[in-house]
Amino acid sequence: MNYILFDESIVRTNLLPLTFMRPVADIRIGILTIREKWEKYLKVKTSTLTDNYLSHKYPIVKESENILINGSICPNDEIVKAIKSLKPNQTIIYEDTIIALHVMEEELDHIGDTANEGIEEIIINEAPLKINHTWEIFSKNGTAIFDDFKLLTKGRKSQKISATNRVFVEENIFIEKGAHVECAILNATAGPIYIGKNAEIMEGALIRGPFALCEGAEVKMGAKIYGPTTIGPYSRVGGEVNNSVLFSFSNKVHDGFLGHSVIAEWCNLGSGTNTSNLKNTYDPVRLWSYAKQTFINTHLQFCGLIMGDHSKSAIGTQFNTGTVVGVNANIFGAGFQRNFIPSFSWGGTSRNVNYNINKALDVAEVVFKSKHRVINTVEKELLTSVYNLTMKNKYL
């Protein structure tokens, strides 16, 4: 069967700026991205139905029969069993949300255009883990780490933990081949700790689960990390981190606090960058919504920074409670930054100008090289497409 992960349009907009550069299914929550979870459950590769400008990097694969799966929903045994039993003109529903539907190739170009007559609905009773808003990535990250830990470690044996470490609840700790952990404190009492292939936790680091350090990622010396936190592949962290998710290839190497936050790919937080995650009044945090074009209530007391791909902060940058930063912003200056910083902004508290796209592409090429990667034409075109979108409407 051919499986296609589709973007639910309102959810995709709600998840901006994190979905400017990727489909919803390629958001990381827990240890894996949503796509990686589905591919492990289904044991097949998936493709994507998403916005046209993303389709060059994430092309759709069509076959005579296809099952479309909502890319904002994480799989579980009940849903996967139902999906594998889907027949043409059947749809899996949870409350008002379409989870999956079986369609023929000729119907793919007309999804959403026709009435639901003749469609058989299969009702799921167990609420799936679903991401509707940016802040749910960190607020639901603990549940996702538990689920992914079971999925990845079932029937497998961890690499031996070095005797130089101080360990609590060793059975909740799993270390992949090639990982290095020395002279650290690993406390898995409150949740599992997963250390990916070729990852490293350096001396003096303090780790409390639930925690995931993905392939090739690093925790620097003396870092203090509170769960539920995920450090994505080839990202590096130091200082203090609490209940945050970093996607791939991003850096928060130096001292400074990052709490209740989501950092996308290819970002860098300069030395001494701090995020406030709690208002002095203890009121619920309001966060910029691209869908509503205004600040909306998260109903959370703790909410820090949501940062889009390729954005960077200078040394000593101070982010206020509930700040949203778009794609490829370069942020500097004394004092607290604005609570919403549009994509391709260059500046800080006193003044912002547009980040020249050619300069942005040059910097991206250098950053890729720093991680031993080469930026290709597709990636440059994608970044340029996001630039063109944001210049038409600076707030979107």
C-alpha cells in the first residue's frame, strides 16, 4: 500500500513558523519526527501532500490505491491496525478529525472538493497524540518520548553504561552504538533517557528524564537539562535547558537558559542568550498566531521561545516570555526583544531591516559547511520561496 502524509491546512498554519520549511509530519516530537514514527510502524517509506512550494523537496508519490494519513497525528497500535484494514471509500475519524482515508489515484487531485456521500466512517475511540499548535510540541513531548522509547528499544539491549557515570533507574536508560557518556549524572526516575547513535554527553552534565539525545548530538560539559527535553540530530546544547525541543543541526552551546521552547533547524543561540518562560504576574502566556494575525492565549503558565529555521541570536540576547521568531532572522541588541520577530528580520530592540536574501543564502551555505553538509539547490530554492512569501506579507 502507498502511504501519503497530508497537511491539515489549519494545523499547518497554526504551526508556523515551524512549517515554513517542512510539512507538518517532519516536526520532531519525542525522539522521532512524526514521519519517522509512521514509517517505523508501517515499515514503509511515505511521501507528502503539502503546499506546492514544499513539493520540490517533499514530492508526493501516487499509486493506483493510496492511504492518506493526517501528518499532525502520531501513530499508535489501534490507529495502525485500523489503517492497515482500510478499504476504498473508508475514512478513519476521531471526533471531528480525519485520521486517514483510502483513495484512488484519480481522487488525489480533488481531495476536499467533493461531498462525503458514500464514504464509510470508522470511528476511533482512543484519543491520538495530535499536534495542533506550536506550544504542544514541548507540552506533549514527555508523552512522545515515552512512546518512542518503547518503540525504539523493544526487544533490544542498551550499550553498557560507563562506570564513570552516576546512574538512577538504569533500566530506563538506553544508549545506542557509538554513543559516549562519561562522568555525567543520568536520572531516569521520572522518565526514560535515550542516547542516540554517536551522540555524546560530556563530563559534569546533569540529565533528568524524560530526555532524548538524537544521533550525533552533543551535551556540553556541565550542562543542566530537565525533561521532557529532546535534542535533535547533530544539535549541540550547553547551559540550562528545561522542557524544550531542538530540531536537527541547531546550537545552544553556551551558558544561558532555554525553557519551554521549540527551536527549528540550523539555528544558533549566542552565548548568554536567555529565554523567559514565566510572566512576573504568573498569568497564562499569549503567543503570536500566524493564523489569527494576533496574540492568542496558550492557556499555559510556562512558554518560552518558538524559533523558525536558520534564525540566530547574538551574545546576551534576552527573549521575553512567549516570543515567536520567524525564519532566518538575525537578532541582536540590548534589552528584551519584541514578542514577535518576523522572518528575514535583521536587527533588534531598536530597529529592524529586511535580511537580504542573497546574504541569507551565503550564510546558510557557510552554516551547512560547519556541520559538514552541503546546501543544495532545492534547499536554496525553498529558503527563497519562504523569503518571497514573507516579503509579500511581513507577518506571514
